[in-house]
Amino acid sequence: MKTKRCWGLGCIGFFLISVACDRHKVTEAFYATTQNQWNSDSVAVFSIAPPDLNQSYNLLVKLNHTNDYPFSNLWLFIETTSPSGLTVNDTIECLMADKEGKWMGRQWGKHYYIHFPWRPAFKFAENGNYHISIQQGMRAEWLNGITEVGLRLEKNND
């Protein structure tokens, strides 16, 4: 009986630590590529609804990749459409490796996880669903090694 109690308390403790470490997250979603390849025609589409127009948020792009990714950077085309239909286009460069070619971000086996601030301290102008599409902007039609593209919305507490 003592073992079950310790195991249960350990699970509760792990859960509380996990939640406390990610208290700024509002939402996060991922687009999985096909067979770890991202085609230039494939678009990751996300829909987010800000819960509070008075709050500023950080928008981050998240990328998961393997050693098979052949470049040290990644260009992204990001299109944001507001609930009223206003469209804004951005182009960002994501540096994925340092000058020596070492992958940045966290590693888990042969996978690497990295995030990039896209819009820090951003305030949404209107209520409703914002549609955000992310497309790779590299010259290669197929990008090997990209496994997922994600978008994270978190509260900015600055």
C-alpha cells in the first residue's frame, strides 16, 4: 500500500511541476509533415482566438527536425488573416545551426526541437479567430528532415 501511495504522490508532483513550468502557454498546435519531408506547396494552417485583447502575447514558431535536414537555416512565409479579413505577410529566417554546424535547440535522440520568437509582446486588435499559415520558403521543393511545424501562443509578462 505504501508503494502505491508513493507512486501516486510522485505522479501528482510531476504533473504539478509540468504545469507550473508552462504556465504562460495559452495554446500550441503542430502540423506534421509527410514522411519527414516538407514540400514547398504544403502549408501549415493554424487558427487561434486570443482570450483577452488587453493582454500582450508572444507568438513563437516551433520546428522539429532530424539530422537529415540539409541546411543551417530555414526561411518561412507567414500569413496572418484577422477575423475581419485583414491579411499581413511576414518572411522570417530561422537559424537552426550555429557557425560550426551544431544544431541549436533541444535534442531527443535524433530529433531536435527549436522555437523562434515571431511576434513578441503582440496585442491582438479584435476578437475572433485569426488564421495563420506557415509555408517553407527555401529554394528546394522538398525539405528532408522537417518533421513538424508548430505555433505557440503564450502570455507576455513583461
